Amino acid sequence: MKYLDLKQINAPYVHAADEVLQSGWYLKGEATKRFELHYAQYIGTRHCIGCGNGLDALTLIFRAYKEFGVMHEGDEVIVPANTYIASILAVTENRLKPILVEPDITTLQIDDRLIEQAITPRTRAIMIVHLYGRCAYTERIGELCQKYGLKLIEDNAQAHGAVSSAVLPQRKTGSLGHAAAHSFYPTKNLGAFGDAGAITTDDDALAALIRALGNYGSSKKYVFDYLGRNSRIDELQAAILDAKLKDLDAANQHRKEIAAIYINKVSNPLITIPQCQRDSVYHIFPVLCTRRDQLRQYLLDHGVETEVHYPIPPHKQQGYKEWNQLSFPVTERIHREELSLPCNPAITKEEASYVADLVNGF
């Protein structure tokens, strides 16, 4: 059993790619306009700006806030210590300072009880990362942003379609903060056929600036008000994503049904299933096991592929060697013990039951 069979998942959407190829228009066309409109409507924001990938989306958000003078080099951004490294790369690329905060071991999301003590006079933003498809937003985080006048940035690379029960009426991730970054990497719940990303926001001025920054710094042809970059979604990816968007909620529902089988059937004392959320879209189904590598090999020996998200935490990477001596024990435990079970639209309920039985037999 493959961990993720992209060929099977993507087969129904090849027609969208063919239509773009036949159109003869491959960049900044009608497909991009349609997707941006539909995705903004789906998320519940006024604006969606397509870009090259999820890292660019985050990077452009911080760059725009620097252009506005909201942030300056050396200012601090609070981020979860156990995130994928892209979240942190966007901060350091803008010469801002990431302040790492431990997650809650029961949810694997940033521990909102630890955030306030990390806030200093240089803090300008809190970045929440909806890891594994789980919503990281809490009322406490919203209150802290208001209390200290901080921007709330969402890394929504893994949670397309998730909603927050912490706000009423319920709203989707990607509409909870001042701006949100989305990745459409092929493995994501809403995945392109290559790299693609987007920013969502209700801030008109921020949206206009981000669009210009991703278009070489230009909002008018051959006029460059900013020193921007080339980061635009192409027509092919936009058309594919627009076609897939119609089926996203159904695909997420299937993920929830697969996850429910694991939650209800797995009962091995060696395996810990982190506290599950009703609103998760289960981009990843993580379990914790002190014998993770043995469990992974055991499942592979029985024909089941798994993944590790992620084997080395950001503060132990050589790219951030100045952090290598820091200690984040909860983060380090997660990265040491996490194993991802197959959970996606290509997995059948019978296959999920088989995986659960195997896990119980470990």
C-alpha cells in the first residue's frame, strides 16, 4: 500500500491541464483569475493572490509588512518550534528573528500557554502553523494578538478546508489572521501538478502590495515601484486547483473517515495518538511511538508505506547551526517518535482497517 498514490488521486483532473495546453495562454490568464476568485470565496476572505509556492507566500507576507514599515530587520516573530522549516525560512529570509515556542504534546500545535512569556518589545507577529491539517488557532492566541498589537500570520500549507471552532461563526483556516500562506504542493489536500501557492487576506492594501511584489515589484506593466521577485501561479496549476477545489470537501470527509478508523481501532499501548480534533482535515495522521523506526519497518514488511514528518527539528538543522545547542524537549520528542500512517482519498476503509490491525499487532 502506497503512502500516497498521486497518480490515482490526480487522474480525474488531467482534463483541466489539457484545456490550458489547448488554450495557448499559460500565465496571468482567465484560469488564474477564476481560481483566485473561487479560493478566496472558499476560504472566506476578500483576496487571494496566487504565487509560486508556499514558502514564497509566507515570504511575501513578511516582505509586504516590511515595506509598510510594520516590521523592520531584527523584529521578532513567534513560531512553533516543531514546524516544517519553510515557516522559519520565510522569517529569516526577511532578516526577522524567529522566536521558537514549544508545542503542546497532546495536540502537536503551538502551546498557547507559553506564548506570552516569549513576547518582547521587538515582537511583531505570531505565526500559527496548522500542522497535520489541525487548526492551531485558539482564543488565547487571538487575545494575545489584540493585547500586544501583533499581526497573526497563518501557515495554512497543510490544512485546506479545516475550520476553527474557536470562533463563531466558524471560519476556515486561512481567514483567521491578518494574512495566510497556502501551499499547493502535489501532496497537499489541495495539491497542484507541481509547485504553487497563494496568500489570502482581507486587507486590501496588503493584497495589492503582495501582488506587486510577486510580479517583479510591478502593479503596472514596466513600472516597478518595489524591488520584487517573480513568484506567480501559472495557468496550468490554477486550472487544476480550480477543478480540484470543487471536490476538496468530499476528499477531506474521506480523510476524516479513514482517520476515524485509526482512532477507534488502534489500541496498542506502544502507540500514542495525539488528541484528535473534530475539525481536522487530516493532511497527515501522526502517531507517536518510542520505537518509531521499528514500527515503520514492521509496517513496510507487511506492505504498508509510512512517512516521518519530520526526522530533524529546525533547531537541529545545520542551516541554523547557531541554534543547534538549544533544547526543546517536547519538539525533539515529536521529531523522534512521529510516524505518519496513510490517510488520503486513495486509501479505502478496508485498507485503513488492515493498517490499524497491523499497528495493534506490533
